[in-house]
Amino acid sequence: MYERLTKCPLCKSEQFNNHLVVKDHAISKESFIICECKNCKLWFTNPRPDEENISKYYDKPNYISHQNKSRNLTDIVYNAARKYTLKQKLNWLNSKIPKKGRMLDYGCGVGLFAKTCQNDGWEAYGMEPNLKAASIAREENGVHIVEDFEALQKLKKFDAITLFHVLEHIHDLHETLDILLGRLKKRGFLYLAVPNRDSLDADLFKEDWAALDVPRHLYHFNKQSMNFLVEQHQCRLVDTLPLPFDSYYVSLLSHQAKGNKHKYLEAIKTGYQSNKHAKTNDNNYSSLLFVIKKK
């Protein structure tokens, strides 16, 4: 059910330390250890549920990325921000690839971003392991769902492949990236959005920082560990972009985990502070989008 890693999943170093003990506030209420690699500085959840048993940690009726409806005020806030960020994501694609082509959203959830791209003239595809979410993407949002990697290999290559808050969930990190990079056109772009553990909100909340989201998040990146990943896959980083809305939502969930009665007001305050701090501290926003090309 659980697997204990004896090597860093990023650089394979055997030199790592226990760094934090973090509670799964969202579902199981279990506690998990986060280790820090001495070599590449990746944080990773260890031990972690294996691939066959991780699904129960997503087993929540209103897991927000797997459903279309808002069930409470927190979901309403999330969905309001999501409408804005969908347009922002589309602008990021169009700015790099003005001649709309083929795109794949890996870990597409209910398919809202793929649908947004499709409506803008892209030939859009999605991949999603959660069967319920994939069904919504296909049947309600009209997204072409690619069932698995075998089916993916049969398709033409893509101009853009996006993973928005997906990379940190993937057990086979290097194998998956190799497959996706292999399905990119020569001039294509890979978009990787992940939480940034060097942000101010991460530092303020520490083990209660909601973006740690153990055990669903297997890895916890910063710029240094992401650059290491990019180099390992013989790619180059062409842009690093902020996701400023994430600081507010993550702060809201973090205050909620701490039992703060004034979580909405406090989340606005903390999110604003984090974004303001990031502007003068190496753009260390709560989440970052790394835009990557093959060398």
C-alpha cells in the first residue's frame, strides 16, 4: 500500500533527510513525512501511497478539480478564479504559438482548459486518470480524451502540452516526462505549473501550507529543483511566469486547515502579502509556470 523511497525520485541521490511532518487536512487526516534531497534540493513525500492505492486519497465527493459544480463558498471562490485563469492560460499558449495548432492538456480534470482552447480554434485533447472527471470532460465539455499512453503514441505530435498542477501528482516522474516530451513537435512547448515552496505563504504556513497537499502531492518544487529537472531532460527553460491568484486560494485553504474563523479576510491579506513579497524577491510567487522547450 505504501512505498518507501531509498533514492531521491529526481536525482537518485541516497542522501536525503526528513524535513517536515505534514497532516492530510483534506481527506484522510493521516500524517506524512516530507524529505529534502541534499543534492538537488527536491522535497518529496516519503513514504507515499503506491500507484495502486493513491486513489483513496482523492476519494472525496467534491474534490474540486474533478467536478463542475460549486458546493460551498470556498468552491465558488475557486471557480471564480478559475474562469480568469483559463483565459490567462490561453493567452500564454497564444503568445508562444500564435498560429493555433494541436495541444494536449495532461491531467485535464473535467476538461475546462482543453475546451477553452478548442473554442479558441485549437485542436485540443485531454488526458485524465480519474474516470469520473474524464467522463465529464468528454460528455459535458466535448473534449477528445486520450485514454492512455498507447493511444497517445498513435496521435500526431503536439505544438503544446500543458500540465497545470499535475506534475507533483505523478508517480513515474521521469518516464512520464520522457513520453510527453517525445510527443512534442520540434518547436513545441511544455508548460509545467507547480506550487513554489519558496513563496512567502509557504514560509508563513510551514507544515500547514495547503499546497503541500500530502499525500496527493508527491513532490514539492522550487526553482532550483525545477531547473535540475529541466536539465535532466535535456531541455531549456524559456520562461517562468507567476500564477498570482494561487496565493489567495492556497492561503484560504491554509487558514481553513488552521481553523481560522476569519479565513476569507485573512486569505486576502496573506495572498496580497505573498504576491507583494514575490515582486521584490526573485518572483517567488505561490505557484509558478515553467515554459520549457527541447534543446
